[in-house]
Amino acid sequence: MFKMRSFHYCIVFFAVIFIFGSCGNNAEKTPDLSSVKVALSTQRFDKDIYAIDTNHIAAGLQKLQQKYPDFLNFFLDTMMGLKVYSNFSDTAKGIREGVHEYLTFPDFVHLQDSIVKYYPDTKDVDAELSKGFQYIKYYLPFIKTPKVYYVNGSLINTPASAVDSNISTVCLDMYLGPQFPFYASVGVPSYMGPHLRKSYIPVAVFRSTYQAVYPFKGEEKTLLDMMIQRGKEQYFLHKIMPTAPDSVLFGFTGIQIKWCEKNEVELYNFFIQQNLLYNKQESAVVPYIVDGPFARGIGTATDPGNPTPGNVGTWMGYRIVSAYMNQNTNITLKELLTSNIEPAKLLEAAHYKPR
């Protein structure tokens, strides 16, 4: 059982200093971006493909190919698996069955209607993406600003992903709010609710951009190693979205964030007492760095006193990385992300002391 203790420390920590400030947004002064220019291009592919005359699908796709020469085939064949393979003929099986069903099946059509109703335009999202890519260009100028295509993924695709360094996709069907009735029917768990909001789109886009450059490596890694990897990712997100609340950046509820802040000491003690930090057993440690209904051994899904997020390891990883950067103010974001410092040494250098 996970017991709350106000001031009972049962281990010797690596740190000797106290970390001031909230675990929320960056308190430091944000950089001046006035000279940083990005040309973000976003397009509503979902609207364009659903504007096709379903009596002349092949002709519509040929026209669409002119507008999306670098994306249409990827969407049809890789994302949706419709097996068109550039055969834009109304007699082709991929057109007759795959694309025709995608454009005419009532559930898919109603889903697109919901998308258009919820997102008549994406101006507010575009503005956040543009600002975030400005920060990325400031800190990490080698990362390209991709084209962003908004699509209808029929509730079966990754909500946001980097196709390559030039293209990112956003499945608007996965950002219709946690109360959208069809999420439960396709198996989206309720604890993913914070990820289903419009406010999470920029986070998802920037996470996929980050992971394309700095992929997560979990095989044969300790929990501490994975926590530091996730912590670096979150530190990146906090730097490029400095005004976003932690509930958005972590994909937690506000109550879960408050729980983490209130119980930081007990949470760290739990990892120590259960010998988890240097444990490599996947089944024992991975649940703490991925989304889940609650943190194993700490709370339950139905216990209102312990509203823990499953992904508490990512939150604590961010706290450790933040402490490390506070102790090493000469280190740039790029240096942090490319550093191969061992997790144990980073923890020691962080002088991390939960509060």
C-alpha cells in the first residue's frame, strides 16, 4: 500500500538543495522570437477529400493528387490501407471498395460532419503550432518546420505523427473532446480523455516532431533511464510551450497534477522502496512511463484519495531533468537532448530533492 507521510524521509537522497518554484510552466524569461521567422503551412486534407464527387472518385483523386503530390498516396495506402497504389480508375478495386467506402459509409460521413462542426477552421491551433515551431527554430534550428495536414483517420490512426521531416499529420477525429460518444466504441480508454481535447493537438504534434529526431529507446533500459528520456522530452515541450499548463503538457487532469505536486516526496520514496529505479523488468517498470488508468501500487482507478496518473514516471523524470538544468545553467537545450550522460550521474548532478 502507498501511504502518505508528510515529512518522513526514509532514504538518503542524492541532493542537498531545495528546488523552488512550481513544477508547472517555465518561470524563466522566454526568449525574444521577433527575429525568428517560420512559414507554417497547414491544409485541411479532410475537407478536400470529402469534397470529391463520389460518382467520379477517380477524377477527384487525380485532381487531389495535383494539390497533395507528396501526401495523397501515403494517406490512401499507408495511413488508411485502401490499396489504391496510384491506380486512379473508377474500375480499380481500391477505388470501388476502399475509397468509395471511406467517402460514403454513413459512420465515416457522420464522423467527418462532426469534425467540420467542431473544427470549421483551425486558426487557433495553427497559431499555437506556428509559435511552437518558432521556439523550436530558436532552440534547435536544424529541425525543419513541416507541412501539417489535418485528416480524418476514421478513429484508427495515430492522432498525430511525423510522416518525415517535411510532413506531419493530425487526425482531427481524435480531438473531438473526451465526451465524443464513439471513442468508447472503438476502445479508447477513459483515462486518455485529456489527450482528446483540442488543446492537446500542439503537444501531440511537437511530441511527434521531437520523437522523429530523438526516438525513445526502452529496450533493456532501467526505469530511471526511461524516466530521464521522458523527462527530456517534457523539458523540450515546456521550453517550446512555455505558457501551457502542466495538465496539457503531460496529458493529465488538473487533479492529477495537483496530486503529483502534493505527493512528490512519497512518490519518489515509493520508487526507492520498491527497488524500481534500476529495475529493467519491462512488465514492472514500463507502466510508470506510459499512460494508464492509475499508477500501479500507488492508487486505484476508483480511489478518489489517490487520483494518480499512470504516467507518473514521466512527471518525475521531468522534475529530475529540470533540477539538473537548474544546476547546470550553461547547458543548452540541444546539449541536454544530445547528451549521453548516464542516468545515475544525471540524477546525482541534478541534486534532486523532492519537496
